[in-house]
Amino acid sequence: MIINLFVGTLMISLTVIIHTFGLMAVTHAMNWITGRIRIEGHRSRILAMNTVVIGIFAVLTAEIWLWAICYDLIGVVADFPTALYFSTTTFATVGYGDVIADPHWRMLSALEGINGFLLIGWSTAYLVAAGMRVGPFRSGEHF
């Protein structure tokens, strides 16, 4: 149990670092696009929001892959493709149950679910803020 908590804390810390720097990079990309590409109407805003969504997706994907690599290295599941699938469903809190972690590492996978829930929530808040800042929405206009 202690090893699960140690590895989980390390993985959560790494994903928070990835998420922080990833969202900073997405912000810079969005600012670059809105500052350099001038298209009539809402098209530049739509392009900026597309950049935000694809950027967030890339950041979350990197975090899922990091968990999958961890699972593969410590033998939580049989092979890397299974680890990637297991990590994706666990991070997204879908949890189909068709792949089950080694009993010694179940607490670690529970920590990934909590980590994914928090980082997806953070991403959603960021997306809403970006939508109000440069997207097609302004405060109060989207309801």
C-alpha cells in the first residue's frame, strides 16, 4: 500500500507539472494565433478555440501515456497496448472493467482515476476561461 501511495504521489506530481507547462504552452499558442492571424469575423476566434481544444487534448494524452508507461514498467497489466487502454479508461474515469490491474497495484489505478478527474476538471475550467477571453463567447452570451 505504501508503494502504491508513493508511486501515485510521484505520478500525480509529474502530471500536474505536465499540465501546468502544457496549459502555458497552449496559452502561448492561442495568443500567437490571435495576434498574428487576422481573419474576418469569428474565424480567428474559432481557430484559437480549436487550438485550445487540441492543445488540451494533447496535454491530457501525454499524461495518460505517462501513466501507461508507469503501468507497463511495473507490470500492472500484461503489455503496453493494454496499459495504454487501461490508463485511458482509468484517467477518464470510465472504468469499463474489462482490464483489471494486478491486485497489488489497484490503489495506484484508483489514484490515477482521481488524478484524471481533477486534471480534466482543470482543463474544463481553462477551456471556459479561454472561450470567454478569445472564443466566440463573452461573459453571459453563451446562455
